[in-house]
Amino acid sequence: MAVSVDEAVSTGPARDHAPPARRLGGRGRSVLEVVLLTVLAVLMLFPVLWMLETSIKENRDVYAIPAKFFDFDVTMAHFKDVFVAPDGGRTALSVSFFNSVVVAGVSTLLATVLGVPAAWAYSRFAVRAKKDQLFFILSTRFMPPVVVVIPIFLMYREFGLIDNKLGLILIYAAFNVPFTIWMMKGFVDEVPAEYEDAAMLDGYTRLQAFWRYTLPLLVPGIAATAVFALIFSWNEFVFATFLTSSDSVRTAPPAIAGLIGGTTTDWGLVAASSVVFALPVLVFAYLVRKHLIAGVTLGAVRR
Amino acid sequence: MKDPAPLTTDHPGQVVSVTPPAPGRSRRLSDRWLAVTFISPAMLLLLAMSVFPLLWSLYLSFTDYSATRGGPAHFIGFGNYTAILTSAQVHTRALTTLLYVVGAVGLQTVLGFGIAYLISRRTHGRGVLTTLFLVPMMLSPVVVGLFWRFMLDAQFGVVNSMLGSVGLGQVEWLTRQRTALISLIVVDTWQWTPFIMLIALAGLSAVPKYLYEAASIDRASEWFRFRTITLPLVWPLLLIAVMFRAIEAFRLFDLVYILTNGGPGVSTETLSFHIYKVAFLGFNTGTASAYGILMVLVVIVLTQLYLRYLNKLKED
């Protein structure tokens, strides 16, 4: 299968559709297509733009009827509210952002440390029932979170891991390991095994050959894989909301969702915290755009 | 790229190891040892965090255990399973889930493929367009759910405001039975159309150019080219995307939780959401476990189909 996101995303010359003798109305059709694409792009991007706009609107403009698109008063107060409490201290939201960084970071590190060697082993060695093992690994990733969270909840209650960052880190690592293995196996497959064989002829052990020759070549792949694992953990909501409760442990997704609990909702604050929350994801996603297909299909579809 | 085999060793300490170890048996043994030590930590984590909990669920599904009542669990055989499979409540949720999966995935497929097709016909700005279209997909369901809840608000939501300005009436998007499910489908479509688009675009870019050239020499019509070249070549990859989305949509929980909380009434309760209610609001842990196991069975069947198909595609 010759599929590459590079091709899909590249701005390079597209295949030439225009037949040599352009039929009548070809130009009109092309214009129609551009218009259609523009309309669709606006539709897709409008909610994001509206979120950005709401996050910098004065409160009375947020609730204005009819909605104000351009002539609103700009304020940075909502962003300040995300981080600074009225009494000058840190807000629960800012603590939750910090928790998210810790939980997503550590779980990604754990998943990478466990997943990369496993991916290398699956790629290089004749493991018994390899295909079945790989299928099993991926299918654990497809389990409905709500179903898994019930026994996990009971299990954590036994071990005192409820409302504990370690609990979240472990479950996120377990959800990211299948992804890491599948994604990394693809990257390892692309590095010729002959490099290691050559190194071993020079007297290195297999482990040294992996460490000195294969691993350095895998670094870009590892980085891309880790970024995706980071995004998955960062965005995760179900486990976070059921396994944590206190402000000091809670990650950002349940904390942001908690903003709409009361009778009135400060939508400006919701918008601002959503922007703060989503911005790093978009930046990271942009960095790994070349691997986006493999990333979002859990490493199943690639070139 | 790094030199596969350096001509000289830079570290004097390594010189000793130039004498190769005895090849053969010991190497094969150490290979097996390496494979085991490299794979087992990851496997152990999966066994502890995925398999063990599921086995526990399986055990609980045959009991009347309740997480809040505590006390010993009584073995009740298949009681939970028959209760679930014959429950009219569950049938309603199954129908809701089916409507949602078919509606959302169907809409995403049509729109996603359409956008991909339009983008693939452009010569300029394909990179920018693709990047822009992909934004919704990367957002957390929490952000998506909250934000659409704000936009669909009956009073001050921007959607109703826009409808009003073109002279259309107000719609209670999230508080009417029928529109709530439609809203859910619309929001999910908004978020995941880019997913289908991305994969369809990859498929479209992989169609060899010479096929189109041959077709245009034959003066084949545009529609004929689309039907006989584009669609058959892109379809296998598109199907992967569709199956993937169907599995994801089947287990949907977070968007429902945030956007409608299952309501109004039970009109947007998916199976996942119902399990949550049984487990965490009704505290019937045993019943919820059985419910969960049944859902896992469906997911396993779907995943198997998906992986089989994926494998077949890779081998071709």
C-alpha cells in the first residue's frame, strides 16, 4: 500500500486533472469547487474561531443577543481568571493544568520506555504467535473506557490509588503502550536489520547493536510517537473524571468540565481555559503532522 | 544517517570487544532472552491494567455485587445477562447507539470523502487547507462538548442567533428529544469528519496518475473515471477509516456526558452512558459488569473484523 501523509499534505504539484482540451464550463466548475471548499472550511473552523473570540470578550458581549461577531470589547480578564484566583492565589484550574502536565508527561515516558523495546523485539525476533500477540495488544486499546473503569475503580480502591496521580499515570500508560508498540514497530521495520547484523559482526552484542545503531535512528519516530501519547493522555476525560476527585489531583479535562456545574456558567472562563488547554495540543499536532495518519489510527495505517 | 559500521572505534575501551563472541547457540539464546525481557514489562502492564480488570469484571458479572453496599458477592449465574438482554431499557439504548453510530459515521464518511476529493483536485494550498481542516480532530472531547453546548444554547447560543438573523425560528437543540440526538450526531461529525478526510486524502493521493491519463485518452467522462478508478482504489482504505470510527463511535461516552448528559429524558443515552448510570448512579456493579462484558464482546468482534481486514489490505 503506497500511502503517505507526506504526499497528502505536501503542497507539491497535484496530479493534472485538466484534460488537454478543457471542456466548456471547466472554469465555472473549478470556481464552484473553490467556493464549496471555502464554505466547508469556514463551517469547520467557525467553532474554533468562536471559542477564541469568546475567550477575549467582555462578559456582557459573551451573552449578547444577537451574537456579536466583530464589534465587541476585548479583555484578557478570562485568561487571568484561569490562572489567578480572586484572592491572588493560584486557581484550582491552574493546579489542574499542572497535574495534567505531570500525569501526561510521566505516563508518556512510561509508555515509551516500555513500548519502544517491545516494538523493537516484535520487529526483530521470531516471537511465538507474534501476530496474535500484536492483535491482542491493539484490542486492549479498543476497550470501552467506561467498561474498564468499573473494575479499575474497585482495584484502585483496594490499593489506595483512587484520587491519586499514580493511578492515572498507570492507566494512561497502559492505554498508550499498545499504541506505542504498534506505532514504533512501523518505525523499527523501516530500519534495516542489517545494520545490527553488521555491528554484531564487529563484535557488539545484539543489545549494544540496538543501543548504538538502531536506537539513534529511531529517535525521530520515538519523538513523534511520544507526542501522540502525550496528546491522548492530555485529552483523556473518562478515567480522569471517575478516578480523581480532589482539586490537588484532578487533571484539566474534568476541571474544565466542572466549570459548568452550577446554575450559571461563566462561558468566558470556559472558553479561555479551553483555549489554554487546546493550544499546546494543536502546536504538538502540527509538529507531528507528517505522522498524523499513523498516529490517529493507532499505528495501524501507515505507508 | 549514521554510519552503520564505524571504521575505527572511538572509545579505546571498546577495542577489546572487537573479538566477536562465539556465534551460534549462545547468540540465539541471548536473542530469546532479549525478546522476553524487552516484551514482558509492557505485557505485564497490559495484563495488570487491562486483562486482570476485565477478568474481575467477568467474575463480578455472575454475582449480585454492589460497590457501595459492600458485603460478599453472591453467585447468581447468568441472571445479570438475561436481565440485560431482555431489558427494554437496554434495547432503547442499543437503538440510540445504532442510530448515532450509523448517522454520525455515515455523515462523516460522505463529508470527509467529499472534502478530501475537493482538496485533492486543488493544485495550490493543499497543505494549508488540510492543516486547517484537521483542527477539530485534535481537540479534547471535553473542549468540543463544552463549546458546542455553549454554541447550541437555546437562549444566547450563536447558532440560534444566526438562525434568527436569517429569519428562522429558534431551535431547542439540546433540550428536545429528537434534536438532542441530531445535535450529538452533528457535533461528532464536526469533530471526526477530518479523520475520514485525512485517510481518504491519503488514498486519493496514492491513485496512480497514469490511470487517469489512460482514461482521459479514452475520453471517459468525469463520473466514469470517479466510479471506475477513484472509488475502487480509495474504498479499501476508506473502509478502514469507517470501521475505526464505527468502533470509536460505538463506545462513545464523554461527548454524551458533557453535551447532553444523556437527556432530555433518555433520548441521547448510548450504551456506554447507560453502563455508567447503572454502575455509578445505580451502584449495581454486578449488572454493570455483565453489561460491560457484553459490550466488550461486541467490541472484540468489531476489532477482529477490523484487524483481519487491515491485515488483508497490508498483504495485498
